[in-house]
Amino acid sequence: MTTTVHAPLAGIVRPLTDVPDPVFAEAMVGPGLAVDPGGVEEVTATAPVSGLLTTVHPHAFVVVTEDGRGVLVHLGIDTVQLHGAGFTVHAALQQRIRQGDPVVSWRPAEVTAGGRSPWCPVVALDAAPGAVTAVVTPGEEVAGGAALLHWV
């Protein structure tokens, strides 16, 4: 069974090792990639997979697929410090959602202006080593909703 994880938003793909947060850079919660949305004023992050929204905060959410694979999307780095300011949640905890459904709208330009990174880690939670491969090479652009990772 292969799960395709889609980009929750458009931007430049970055390796997790370059994310300015050791939890992501050292893949402590799992492998993946980050998407840098750049200086866009506002963007809506969408579900990277279909499943159950098991965690939802203004700055991060987790969708768990039917086969139990959890995918974390973290909107920027250190954005928990914003206490939800600049974020609008569109989905509810325990809601069944489909890949591409809107989950959270936010303002990357404001995150950057506040001295934080707008990079968005997309992580295959607790995936086994070697189970996740990139579909897009770091440094390339990815469209929102396009395939980002394959998880076998």
C-alpha cells in the first residue's frame, strides 16, 4: 500500500534538514519535506491526504488516513507563539476530510515580518526509515495539491 502525500500549499520544496527547528530538521517525528510559500499575503493550507482530522490547531494539523498513517502539516516555525493570530481554521477536530479540502488559512508574509520562518514541514509521522520518498526535488516549485511524497 502506497500513500501519496500531496502538497498542502504551493511553494519551493525544502529538505527537512534545512528547517530551522531541530524537531523537524532531525526528523524526530518522522521524515518528510518542507514547503516554503514565500512572501504570499494569504494562503489556505489543504489536507495532504484524505482521512480523519485528529489534531487541529491554528498553526498545525494532523490527518490520519484510513490505514492509520498520520501526516502532520506545520504552518511556519515557532508560529505556536502567535496564539492563533493571523490564522483561520476551516475544519473541525475529528472531521472526515478529503485530500485538497481547506483546513487553515494563514498569512506567511506576516509570519516572516514577525521574524519567524514561513516554511511548512509536511511529515509522515513515525514512518519507518526509507518508507518515504520525495516526488519533488528540494529546490523545485510544487503546486498546491500536487504529489509531494510517496509513503510505502
